[in-house]
Amino acid sequence: MAGRSEGGESEKAEVRESEEREEGAEALEERIYTIPLRDAKKVARWKRSKRAVEEVRKFLRRHTKASVIVIDPALNEKIWGRGAEKPPSKIRVRAKMLEDGVVKAELIE
């Protein structure tokens, strides 16, 4: 278990550092994606929204080649809005690539 928590700690530290840097950093590139979340339906009902967040991260890693993905709180609220069992089947996202290679995902309404 100890090895597992260490990995999570360093990733959280990277995200916190990137959030601090993004305030001053400007977006190098900005794209709009419609992300399908239908693979979230393949897991147990109580895990679906968590899996949908993982699907967003996986999609953005594949399409932007970034290792660190920062999900905006509004996007997270939209996914979890109907509870853990009923995430949306697709979602529109604005992905901003920042100078340091971090991608920030924001909800488009």
C-alpha cells in the first residue's frame, strides 16, 4: 500500500504546481472536443462517473500527448451532477494546452 500512496502524492503535487503556474501561463493551443463517455457504461453502476472522469483524462492524453490533465471543477460537476450511476453519454470540452505541457479541460455550455 505504501508504494501506491507515494505515486498519488507526487501526481497531486504536480497538479497543484501546474495549477499555480497556469494562472500566469497563457494557452499555446486551444481545441474543442466532444468526448464520448459510453465506455463508462461497461463498469458497475456505482463506478460509472468515476470511470467517466478517467475516460476524459484518457481521451485528452491520447489527443494532446500531455501527461498532466487538469479537469475544471465545472466539468467535474457536470459529470457527477446526476450521481455516481448516471454520467452523461458524451460531453463537450475546451482543452487548453499551457506552456509547461499541462492541459486544462473546461466545460463548454
